Amino acid sequence: MTYKVVQWATGIHGRLALRGILDHPDMELVGVKVYSDDKHGMDAGQLCGRPDTGIKATNKIEEILALEADCVVYMPLLANLKEVIPLLESGKSVITSCGWVYPKNRDTSQLEAACQKGQSVLHGTGIHPGGLTEKLPLLASAFVTNVRYVRGEEFSDLRTYDAQEVVTNIMMFGQTQEQLAGSIMKDVLADGFTQSIDMVADQIGVTLDSDFVTKHRWSLATANIETPFGVLEKGTVAAQSFSWQGTVKGTPVIEAAVNWYMGNSHLEDGWDLGKERFEMEVIGDNRIQLVTEGLHADSPEHGADGEESALVATAMHCVNAVPYVCKASPGIRTYNDMPMITGRADQSLMR
């Protein structure tokens, strides 16, 4: 079966997802949604470095809603209910890296109603959260007796992240401590990572305390730091660490953490975060630890070409979910509701 797919947004993750859709043997690209006037009318191939496809991008939501499509891979910077609900109501399932991985204790009544009206599915996925925070640790937990602690943690050097506007104005690198206090990033991250914690808790069978333990600390640059975005000045934000813990009777049981930094030089004491990696750990009577290296670009220059494996992983976790989501029953569907999602072999291997 061939699934008709729309790619929504063509930023750093979206253009990689667009390539993934074009390469997938079971998918047909039928539309591309962009936000800028500059991209409106461009061929999809031009937007992702591929040959022309005949599919022209549009910045008009009504044109996307009018398309005959099975699924939309929805990847803007932040999710917007005024976009997601009409898509679902129009009969198009939505796969997104922008939330709803496990929206327990959140008001999803409008989204559920939209799914039922359109007989469509909403599925949240990605990498962290969306896979390395809950999906892989839960898989690892099957090898552990009497699970007592689960952790998923990211270590990322943002010099390889080719999104200057996001890094400086949303993540607040190169800003002052006072400016950092006004950032939305802490709340945005908390909404995603606490969903991951809830999923793990429910799957391993524990009832968490009512409040999550949240920690946020940062290092200021001890000297000017050269970055692909210009000079990060001494005294401005050069590293940040976030963590959220689900506890039982005050004892940490499930933890999700993020560490971002502009290199390990010129940070305050105690801030050598090591090489870029993702860590997953499950501890019980025995212990499983998974460390994934090589997902990040090996230099700022290699990150700028958009091919960083961690970014491809985020995009492809969305794209590869399309056939499974399209077969699922209407509603908000998580990993728990679907079989194991897999990729597809390279077409050169097909007989």
C-alpha cells in the first residue's frame, strides 16, 4: 500500500523528513506546507536538495486541508492547535515531533474530538523526548529484575546545531542570566519530558509522587567563545543542564535530563560534560546501560550541512511511523498502542 503524505514545515528537521518521505518505498509525497513567502511555490525537491518532484510548497493551510492525504508529518518549531485540529478533522492523521508523546493528565478533549470527527490519529514521536527518553529505556527494562531507577539523558554541543535563531533567542545561549529567566524553553521542555516520565512510570507499574522534581542550572562563559553564530561573550550563558525526576516517596525513580553546551572550554568549574552522546540506564537487581555515540556531527562545520545523524533520527522516527499510524484506530495513539515501528531497507536491496 502507498500512503499519501504531506510534509509540514521544512526547517532543520523538516527538510530531512521530506527527504525521508521521498525515499520511502511505501510513501507518495502529495504536499508541502511552508511558512515563508520565499518558500511558497518552490518545488519540494528544491527545499531538501533533491531533484524536482512536481510538488509545489504552499504557505496556505487551506490548500493543505483540501489535499487528499493519509498523513501529515507535522514539524514546526512549536505545535499550534489551530493547525493540528483542522488537519485531524479533515481526515488526515498527524505525526509530530512537537509533543503529545504521552499526554497523560492533559486536556486533550479537543484533539480527541477532532480525531473522531476525521477518523484520524495523532501520534507524538521524535528522539528526546520521543524515543531515547522512554521507548529505548522501556525496551531495556525487559532485561532487568526489580526495576528501581530509569534515566534518559542527552549531552549535545550546540555548536553543531544549525539553527541560530533557536539557539540564541529561544535556548538563550549568549544571553545574560537575566534574559535567561524569561525564556520559554524550560516550560516547553518540561511538558515533553514529564510526558516521557509518565509513560515509563505507567509501563513499569509505579505511582509517582504528585510533583516532579525540576532542576535547571547554567554556566556562564569564563572567556569569549568562538561559535558558528559569532562570538559568545564572556559572562553570557554558555552551558545549561535541565533535569526532571519522577519520585516515589521522595526517592528519584525516573529521570529525564538534557545538557547543552558550547564546547567544554571556558565553562565554570564542574562543567566538563564530555563528548556528545545519549545515555539510557535501567537499574534494578541488575543494570542495563546504553550509550549512543556518533549521532551528533563531529564538528560545527559538519553540523551545518543538515546531515547530523541525531537530526536524521528525529525526522525518520516520524516518517517511519506513517504506515503504523495510518493503520491505528482513531484517537491519540502512543508507542504503547502500536506494534514495534521499524525502518525500511534501502531500495537497492529490494528484489
